[in-house]
Amino acid sequence: MIQYHLAEDTIDNKDIQNLIRWLKSYPRLTKDKLTTQLQEKWSRWLGVKYSVFCNSGSSANLLMYAVLDQSKKLKNKKVVVPSVGWVTSIAPAMQFGFDPIMCEADPDTFGLDLNHLESILKTEKPASVLLVQVLGVPHKMKEIMALKKKYGFYLLEDACAAIGASYQGKKVGAFGDMSSFSYYFGHQISTIEGGMVSTNNKEFLDLLLMLRSHGWSKDLDSKSHRALVKKYKIDDFHSPFVFYKPGFNLRSTDLNAYIGLGQVDKLDRIAAARQANHARYKKLLAPHFYIQTPPENSTVCSISFGAVAQSTEERRGIVRALEKQGIETRIFSAGNLGLHPFWYERYGKKSFPVADRIHHCGFFLPNNPSLKPKDVDFIAQTVLSAINK
Ligand SMILES: Cc1ncc(COP(=O)(O)O)c(C=O)c1O
């Protein structure tokens, strides 16, 4: 029997009762005012100007790539992608005809390795870089931003699994030209499914809004909408249904936004609980395992605690011990994405020392806000007993 799940829903009984009450007022359910409210609330919480709510973190990544592609600002379609992250941190690059160049994982944070990144920037001169903030451990943002300044690339920041983390007082997800977040079940907060793209760039905002909904201009502010109507000489009757861009439908709904508004209200509390659990795991396990080291002055907010064993054999023993105690576990994120068929069937296998070690020896432990110190101690002790510590 499962005693500790890897992921737990943050939509609790009170949230469900509130939702039922709201539904009984027969509100409009499709995207409307609550979506706008959630976008504004999220932007305020994060400290950026604009946000666009969509139906998943993967859709948020898809939108970021689509916007870059459509912006006509890119000097080329080369993009640096991480070896440690998620399939949809990379898949849209492949779908939109980018030329992805995979980067080794940083030995401290498991984000992009700075030396490898710089050598790619020097030789390939990519126009864009996608950085994953791995598992709520902020990357070395001072160094990344210095490279951005030196080499002049667009930074897409995938903070899908890093909501609530911060670096030198600035929230993770507030660094990129665009950044993405996931509100999937088991992430820091949940809207059932859901995602957000945030940006300070108004041109990107307008493209995000158009591409999210079919390519029309209905969601733009009236000034931007009127500018398009004028530029293309559209008559009033046609104007709501003119498609300016080859768009998608990646919208979420006001029902999901209703849930999201309640989740943002309790986000800081949830984040604090996850931060405390992470710190406790770290104290107990860091002496025996290879784990992520955050940069100074940063706050970690993980949705699972990740650790790397000495060997695949050692990991096997740990997994057995965890399963025996009903503690869910899994591989570390997706391991090395360069070893997955979606990548190697097109580009060949990509092996790197750090990413491969994470792939073959990494594992996850539950970090949910409901865990008490005694639960963390029990889980950590189960791991330690498997390696006779
Ligand atoms: C780094 C990263 N990016 C993107 C995603 C995709 O988010 P979603 O599941 O909401 O599509 C995930 C999901 O876990 C993730 O970890």
C-alpha cells in the first residue's frame, strides 16, 4: 500500500467547497474575467508586467517557442536546450524547425553547465537559450545573465517545476525574456491542468495572446487591436474573426482560473512547507548523496527531493527499500533527455558525465506540503538504511 505519494493535490476540501459555491452561481466557465484576474495576480506575485494563462506548462513552453519563431527577431534558429529537464522543454523547438543544441548539466544546480553553454555560444552563436530551473533549485542567474549580455541571446526560462524558488531576492521565472510555469497536479500549485507564460515584453505579450487563441486579436488591448485593424484595413464586421497569425487554441477556462486564484492566495504557505521539507531532507541526506547545490542567497522550492546514488545498483537497493515501505519514487525528472528516443532517433544519443549520472543513478523522494518533520525523517531513514547508514 502507498503510504507516501510523490505528488499530492494542493486543491483541498476548502477549495472544492468554494468551487461548488461558485459553480452554483452559474458563472461563465470559458475564458473570461477570472482568467484576466489570475494573469494580473500572477504577474504581481512574480514581479513581471504581463502573464498569459494557458492549459499546461507544456503549452506555455510551446507558446514561448512559437512567439520567438513568429517575432521575426531571431538571427538564426539555433537554440541551446538542456539535457536535464522535460521533453516539452525541447519538443516545440523540434516541431517549429529550430536547430536544438543540447547542453550538459551544471554539476551544482543541474541547470545548463556554464562552461559548455559558453563554448556553444562562442562556436554556434545561437539566437536563443532555453534554461530549465531544475526541480526548484535556482540556477546561477548572475552568470547566465552575464552570458546573455555578452552573447546577446533570447532567454526562455522554464520554471515549470520551480514556482516559489528565488535567487538573490528575485523570484525564479522573473529572469527570462519569457518564462513558463506549470500548474499540473503535484506541482507547487495546481489548476488541475494549467500553465502560465510571463514576460515584460509587450510585443511578446501580444503575440502570446494571439497565438494562444487562433491567431485573432480579440484578447489584445484595444490600442493593439485597433492598430492591427488599421494596418490591415479590416472592416468592423470582419474584425473579430480576422486571423493575423497561424495560431493554436491553448486556452484554459475561467473554472481553472477560479481554482488558480485560490491557489495563489496560499502559494507562499505551500512554498514555505516545501522549502522546510527540502532543507530537512538535505540535512539528513547530503552527507551521503550527490544532491543539487543552490547558489548563495537563493531559496529552493522543490516538488520532489532529488538525490543521486553512487551507482545504479545502489539506486536499485534504495528503490526496493522505499517500495517496501510504501514510499513512491521515480527517476530524477527525466534523467538525461539526450538518452530518450524522441531525441536520439533524430539527433543520435547525447551523453554527458553529469547528465548521465543523474540518468542512471538519480531518484526522487516525496516533498509535499502535508509532510511533517517525522515523515521526512522516516523517508530519509528508509533511504539511509538501504545503504547501511
Ligand atoms: C521542467 C518542466 N517543464 C515543463 C513541464 C510540463 O508541464 P505540464 O505537465 O504542465 O505540461 C514539466 C512537467 O513536469 C517540467 O518539469
